[in-house]
Amino acid sequence: GYEFVISSLGYNLTQLYSERINSNEHSAYYHYEKESRNKTIISNKQQDFSDSKIPRFETGLFNCIIGNNPLFTTHDLSQSTMPSGFLSFKRPIAKDHIKLVYSKNIEMDQSLSVRVMDAFSGCYLGYYVELSDSRNEYIINASVLNFIPQDSTIEAINERDNIHISSSPISWRYLRQPDDKLSLSEQILKKVLQNTVQTREVILGAGCFWHVEFALRRLPGVIDTKVGYAGGDSTSPTYKDVCNGNTNHAEVVKVCFDPRVCNARQLIDFFLAMHDPTILRSHGRRAKGSGQYRSCIFTFDSEMERIASDAVIDCRKQIKKLVSTDVRMVDKHSFW
């Protein structure tokens, strides 16, 4: 098996071994070089970012062409290096997204050579240079980078071959912070993700919404959550209204998630596993479809409703008990 590694930005940095790389996925030419026990990917084709890749001074993100790990942004790019095959950056987007490999360079009179590697794929990116005035530079081969404009959209990516979609973090706990808590490069990454990740939403209820939200927010692929009320008969209910039992609302959590990381069925299966959905021990009132602590899944489209219904049916077969979970499609404006 592989050691599971999560970066400071929430990305999966588990070593991408050569057998897990699809060589047909990328247009760049590369070959493998044996280094220690792992395969190191070396690009041997330079490309010019000055015209087609980066419209001058456009803000954006640079991902590794192998594995799509985010590495640098234009905030730290030396614009003067754009017309060349090598780009100079002041710093990576996160220190743990790269690895520095120190070795003696025989061709340079035994001087110390520092190679920059992608921490996810092992791709050889370029060199790290410590300058005399306390500045550092990362000299990166342009051919190992994909550029994603900050204002990219799903539609633009589908229409243009030279725009690539960014990879997604496993955990959003760090990037979920307000922008003023993030660096400028981290804000660029967050913006790219907000523009390009095709999110889905579902409403889940399984008891006190604070407890349910606490568990759901820690799931891989869950981008954001919001507590509230749904499934009732009135509009804009208050906590007091719901507790009085007259509105028929349930305490719920609206979940926004990335299906590339956690697909809808996985999310529903986890939800059913995190509480007791049976009628005999249902939360709140015992009747199906009632009680503010009842088990419920409210969807915004028929596909999600089908996925949830199938999961509930499979759950009932597995535990060999009746399941009280209420599954139905609701209007987006029915969450309060």
C-alpha cells in the first residue's frame, strides 16, 4: 500500500508511483530516470509561455503537468522570464508541494546543486538557487507546467484545449478560511478552484445539526457546510418555531461537495453510517417524516434523489431493518 500524505493546503501528496501514471494523459514528452527506489520523471521538451500559455500579466496558477499538483502562481513569477523556456519564481504556493534534492554537481566544480521536484509525482521541475542578497529563486522548466487563469470557467476549459482544470484538495479545512487569512497565492488557488470545480449540493439531517455538521465538514471532498431547517410547511422558521413542533421542519446541514473527490454515493453511504436511520430508534418522533431530529435526505435534482434512494434501499438490505430516512427532492429555496 501507499503512505497517505495530506499537504498543508489539503492536497493528497501520496507518492504518485510510475505504475499509477497514465502516460497518454499528457502531451509533453518525458522519460523515466531511476533515482533511489522511486521513478523520477524528467521532461525533455521546452515550451515558450510568452504567447500561448500566459497572456502577459494575467493572474493564474501553475500546476505540474504530471499529476496536476498546484505548485506556483503568477504572484511569485518574475515576468521577465516569461519569454524563455524557464520561469523564475520567488517561492512555491506551499513548501510541502515541492521537494528540494541536494546533490554534488561534478560539471560545476563540485558545487552544490539543488534540484526542485514535484512532491506528488516526483517530476523533476528545475533548480533552486540561493542568491547573495538573501533572495531565493526557483528556476522551473516551463514544459512541466500547466497554466490555469484565475478567471477560468468550466465552459472555457471545455472549449479550449490549452486550458487545464486544476486538481482538487482532499480536505478544504485550510482553504475554507476567509481570504484575509490566506496568502495572495493561496487566494489565487482558491479562486481557480471556485471557478472550475463542478460542485454538487445535498441536504442531510440526522439529529442536532451542530453534531452532524461537525462530522460532515471533515469528510474528504466536502467544500462547505451550512446548518439550517428544511422539509417543513412554513417559510423562514425560527429555532423556537421548529422546537415547538408545529412547522414539521428538520434540523439539517446543506453540504457542498466535490464529486471528483467524494462521489454522491460515497457521501450518502457515510451519512447513513454515521447515525441510526432505523424506525425503531429514529431521532425525534417515531413516525417517518416527522420530528426535527429525523433522518432525512433532501435533494435538488432527480439524479441525486435516485442515488440517495438506492443507498437507503441497500442500507435496509444490509442491516435487515426498516429505515426511516426520508428521501425527496425539494426546491433550492426551501432551506432556511
